[in-house]
Amino acid sequence: MNSERFNAYRVMWILVLFDLPTETKSERRIAQNFRKKIMGYGFVMFQFSIYLRHCSSMENAIVHINRVQKILPEKGHIGIMSITDRQMSMMKIFHGKKATIAMKGPQQLEIF
């Protein structure tokens, strides 16, 4: 059971992709508040408008997806995507032409 619990196909990553209006001071404040709130939920910046979070299971991912849905701004485009840890590990990441190591989730510790 424990090997299944942390299986690379069961562990999830949530990606929040967004394009929010920033024309006015009010819109910039709303966009900044949205970013601050999702970072408070444990999301980290991947790119300026893409934030991601590691989750130990799909059930845990659903909890965090629901949290983000509750704080969606009135305007803009927001996408929330869930992928498995296995899918995330297949991502190729580049800084310019130089390849970097794909992001890894936090190490899980078990206490017996």
C-alpha cells in the first residue's frame, strides 16, 4: 500500500496559468493579490503567469484546486491543470539553449 501511496502516477502537480488585466492601478492590485494568495497556498512561480504546486495525491490536488477557484478574479483568463509526477518529470526545461534539471517534488518522509 505505501508504494502505491507515493507512486509517480498518483502524486500530482497543479499548474495555475493566468493572464490577468493590468491596465489600471486597481487591476494591477487585483492581479498582485491573486499571485500572493496562491503563493500563500503553497504555489511557486514557474514563469511570471504560471505557478505550480506539488500534491501527494489527486484528492489533495482537488482541495488546492478548489481553494484557487474560490479566489478567481472577475476578469482575466485562468487555467488550472493537473498532471502526474511522472508527466512532470518528462518536461524538458531550458534557460536559453541550456537545458536544466526538471523540477522535483519535495521528498516524502515516512515514520514507522
